Amino acid sequence: MIYRDMYIDKIKTYIDTPFVKILAGVRRSGKSTILKMIMEYLEHERGIPQERIVSYRFDSMEYEDMTAKQMYEEIKGRLKTNGKTYLFLDEMQEIDGWEKVVNSLLSDFDVDIYVTGSNSRMMSSEISTYLTGRYVVFRIYTLSFGEYLTFKRQYAALEDYRIELANYIRLGGFPASHLKDYGQDEVYTIVRDIYYSTVFSDIVRRNQIRKVDQLERVVKFTFQNVGNTFSAKSISDYLKAERRSLDYETVYGYLEKLEKAYLLHRCSRYDLQGKEILKTQEKFYLADTSLRYSVLGYREDTVASSLENVVYLELCRRGYHVFIGKMGRGEVDFVASRQNEKIYVQVTQRIASEKTEKREYERLLEIRDNYPKYVLRTDEFAGGNYEGIRSMHVADFLLSAEF
């Protein structure tokens, strides 16, 4: 296993605290492996005996019809009576009422609890009801560009890291895709399996959707329009033009379900002048760029929007709240805030003319504050600052420790 210190170090801070540690994210993003890493850390670094470390994986057929009460009794039977038990409960969303079970275990016994889930039922109101103030959430993403390089270094010689960025965008960051030197077709086979298992298990089956073809049309529209602003109504209008009628409320419901399965991330617009979040014409980004290419096929003309997707996810990984910045008729790709910090980011594949350069930089120059501003690109350019705006290669930004 390759150590993912971005997450492990954060989680270690909460060991032996009275909080349920919840790891949430898209299927196959590495949540189960991170649980194993924490278990190994407890045993080898903290000296916790194996018998005090108890784990379950609830997506196993063994627990398919288990009730919350049966779950409570099963786990209770494995707890130690003369000291703390460390509980690792994987894919908990499969058990209805799991929140009550965890709350009871936390209240009744000396336990330290770690939970994973691949659906935002993990973040539902039930948690707020039963675990108010008693849980902390760690959002787990697919491999960052830095993690991708670490994985690939185990089985292949790396090219120049700027060239590797193109491979990362094309092949994505699902850990299972980078355990050996898979070809593109093999990677997309793995990712398609993740996609279909998510759509049919976490969305279709769980929500009893009968018109699967409608859902798939909405998925394909969003995948094709990564980085474009649109609304549920615009999808509905597009489908009507294609003679496939679907009302916008149904479309909106599908988008919500895709978000809850962590396949999509909604990025709202923020009015930089009015200082308010706008509720129309949002953008959606994918949990991983390989989802787009495994479903729709790879095309060179989609790289620019995929670059944007990659930068968006990296900002989220680093704990930023990310918005699209609206300024009059123009936009700043990302306004990212974290506690008292803020950065502004423009992403472009290349700047081919003075007109394009002026547009990319002028948007940031219009913002009259002293927070850091970046223009990220992948073409050749003279480095340095332009009136206080930092120009960086996208690969350098993704690997940087400065933001």
C-alpha cells in the first residue's frame, strides 16, 4: 500500500478523541485502503493489540439483509470489556439506521469509531440528529497529481512531470487504475466498472429509478459540458430539442442524485461585486477526469475543460471552498477561500494571442484586493509576475506547497 499522508495525517489527529471519524467519497477512491492504513498505524506505531482492532465491510453479501438492531448486537459481541476497542466500519450506508447504531456504541462503550461510505446519505440529516457535534468528516478524493506520480513511480519510469500531467488528465486518478502499468483501454475498463456500479447501485437501485435511459442522457450531457455553466432547465431544453422530453424538475433530481453518489461536484457562482452566491447557471465538475473519457471516449478538444476540472479538485483536496467568480459580464474561473485565506485562479490551456492574454489577466486585475492571483497554463511562457499576478504551469501549481 502507498501511504496517502494527505489524509492519514489529518485522521491521526483525531485518534482517541470522542468523535466518529467519517470518510466519504466516490466509490474506489481509496477509503477502505486508508482505513487499513490507520489500522496498521494503530498496531505498529501505537502498539494497539490486534484483538482491540475490529473491522467490518458492510457491502459484503454476508450483511445484505442485516438490520440496525442485528448490527448493534453483532458489533457489541466483539467489543472488549477491559479497555478501548477500535472499530472500523466500511461502507456503512448499506445498513439502514446505522447512525443509531454508531450513536449507541459511542454512548454505551469505550470505543474509537471510523466509518466509510460512498453515498452522501453519510451526510444526511440522520447524522445531525443522532451524532450532533460528535463526528468529523474527511472527504476522500481520487489521487492528486502528486499521488499519481508516486503511484506510477512504483512500476514505471516517469516522463517529465509536465508531460505526465497530460497522462494524468487522460487516465485520471482512481487508485485501482494505477496499481500496475495498465494501458488506456484497461484503465477505461476499470473506470467504466466504477461508473456503472455507482450509477446502478447508488443511484438506480437505491432510488428505484425506472427510466435509466433518461438518467444516462443527463449524465452524458454533464460529462460533455464540464466547465460550462448550465442549469437543469437548459438540460431539459436541450433534450426537448433532441425530441427526448424531460421536465427540468426531473433533471434537477437526477443531478442531485449524481452529486449524492459523489460522481459530480456542483460549483456555484459568486458575485464578486454583490458578495453573494448566485443560484443559477452553475458548473459541474467530475469526481475524476477519467470518468468522462471512459464513458464518452477521449478527445483532444476536451483537455482545456479537464484541466479546469483537475484544478478544481485540487483546491477542494486542500480544504478550499470553491466558487466561480462573476464580475459584470466576465468570470474568474475559481475563487477559493479557506478560513482567512483566499486565492483567485484562471486556468487556460494556452494563450495564443495578445487578445486572449489581455482577457485572462484583465479579469484578475479588476479585483481590487491583495489576495494571491494566478493564471495557470500548459504552454510555453515567460515566468514571473504580471502586475502582481503569478503565472504558473498547471503541473507546478498542482505540486506546489505554497497555497
